[in-house]
Amino acid sequence: PVGKLRISRRFPLKTVHSARADVGIGPYKQVRKCMRISHPETKMPINPDRPAAGSYEHFPTQRRHENVQKLSLRSRGKYETKPSGKGLWTRMNNKVRDFLASMCFSGPSFLGMLAFYIIPFLIVIYYSFTVGLTDHSFAGLKNYINVWQNGAFKIAVKNTFTFTGMSVPLAVVLSLGLALLLEARIPLKSEFRTFFLSPMMVPIASIILIWQVLFHYNGVINEFLQVFGADKIDWLKSDYCMVVIVVLFLWKNLGYNMILFMAALSNIPRELLEVAEVEGASAAYQFFHIKLRYLSPTVLFVTILSIINSFKVFREIYLLTGNYPYDGLYMMQHFMNNMFNSADYQRLSAAAVLLAIVIVILIALLFFVENIFGKDVEG
């Protein structure tokens, strides 16, 4: 028997296999003879000369276009063949189905990004090409030219890129060095890690209070310098102001970057390091030719994260110095904040678009460099 069907003994076995192939369970493709099927209760064979619902009839020159979905046994002793009930969803390509399923999951996040990031940025681009708030006529590149010729904008650009050029490489190199140090067997490893992670748990207001106590004109640092006979330094209103902000940035971000590098170091295949050590490779060779290659995606991510955080340092500087700090601390965010307070949205929008273009170019260059140095170890 095949399932609930009982095949008559009058027909050869190959006919049975052919019938099994017709419903998708046999190796044969065509049925050359008509199969007689008898009802399991009445034992009455179905007439093979008259095609019925339970008969299967194939010819070598004709391909069967009917897909058998279900064979149901009815009380009248016949088997009914029902057409396929597959819907549009099951007939779709797998890639299309996967894309639609992924969009269902990522749709809410995409809508939030569209409402709070993409659409506002498009509005900013629109304002950068208009004359004013009330006059929305096209101004061309006039707003961009006015921003580029503004003296405060030039000071802000210079200070912002100086700070980014100093803080980002230091953040990447020092956090990588700390991760390598914690990977080694040193005493007080847990306390060392906690010390660098503690700034992540401290509110920004508390950090500003600590920095004011340390770097005030009558603060702890100047009192310490006077012990050695040095003069007091007005740290936030002198040429040393950039050093204060760079130290603050490093103290805040080293811990998180260090954790990222520690996680990446733990994923490097130990077999490669053991083979290199057996072959007599030095520690410097292992770092530059093995570890750094596998760390290239993490270096890229940490660099991008540090660049973004360096452009957000305005909050700390604003709490320390106010709207108009010393010229050495006047950043792009100060310029934009002052343009917003004066309701000069056209120049504000133009400056924001220029800053976004610069950030995109920097990140694209980083991806290009990472693709050169890290593609041989990915995937």
C-alpha cells in the first residue's frame, strides 16, 4: 500500500513507482500505463478506460500541468484531485521575501531616523539656499560664501580641526595601548580597568566641577605648581586651554575605546599567534603583521566614534567657559549656537551642511584605508 491507497496486483511494480513519481515521491517522470486503484473497503476497481478523479494518465509527448495537492478519500470511493492553492507569498523569490521580512523588522527604526534625522537635514539644506525666513527665494551659494568669509567661522574651523587632529589619534593609540596592557598578565588588572571605565558612570556636571577645581586660576594644579616656584597659569584663558580640553576628552573616552579593543583582541585566532611565536617572531612583528591586521575594523570603528565625539565636545566647553570662550576654545558648535541665538538660520544651515560634507569625506577616507589594510583578513 502507498499511504491509504491499495494498488491492484494486476499491474507491475514499475507502474506503482510511476504513480509515486506523479505525486512527487518517486524517481520516475512519466506514467506509461493507467493505474487501477481499488477502494480499500469495497474492493471495487475504478474503470481505467474512463479517466476518473483517482486515475493518473500520462503520455510521453504531453507534460502534466496539474499539480496534485491533496488526495482525499471520499465515502463514494473516488479520489479527488484539487488544484494548487499556493498564494503570492509562497511563489515569491526568496530574496524578495527576505527583504520584505527585514523591512518589517527595521521599518520602525527607519521611520524614526527619517522623521528625526533625514527630513530635518533636508530642511537644513533647503534653508541654506534661501534668502531669509520670510523670503524663501533662491539665493544660490550666497549663504555659503558669507559663511566662508566670516572671521568667527574661520576661527571655529581652525580650532575644531586642531582639537580633532590632536584628540582622535591620541584616543585611538592610547586606548589600544591600554587594551594591550590589560591583555598581559599584570597585577591589579581589575582596578586598572575600573579606573578608566569610571568616567562613563559620572554625570557631565560632576566632571565639569572636577575640572574647574583642578584647572581654575586658584585651583589644585596651580597650587601644586607654586610648591616648585612656578607661576600660576590661567588654564582656560591662555594658550594651554586646548590641552585642558584634550585631557578631558581622553579621560572621558579612553575607557569605552579600551573595552572595544579588548573585545577585538580576544577574537584574534590564537593559532596564528602560537605559530608565529614558535617560528621565532618578535612581539613587534606579531603586533604589526597579525594583531593590527585583525584589529583594522575595530580601529576604523573607534576612529569614527572618536571623530563624532570630538565634534560633540561643545557641551563641556560651554559649561566651562560659556557662549564666548577664549579664542583658542571657540569651536564650530559655538558658531552654530550663536547663529541660532541670533536667528540667522541661513548661515547656520550653510555651516551645518559644510560640516556634514567634511565628516562624510573623512569617514569615506577611513573606509578606503581600512579596505586596503584589512580586506585580506575579513570574511
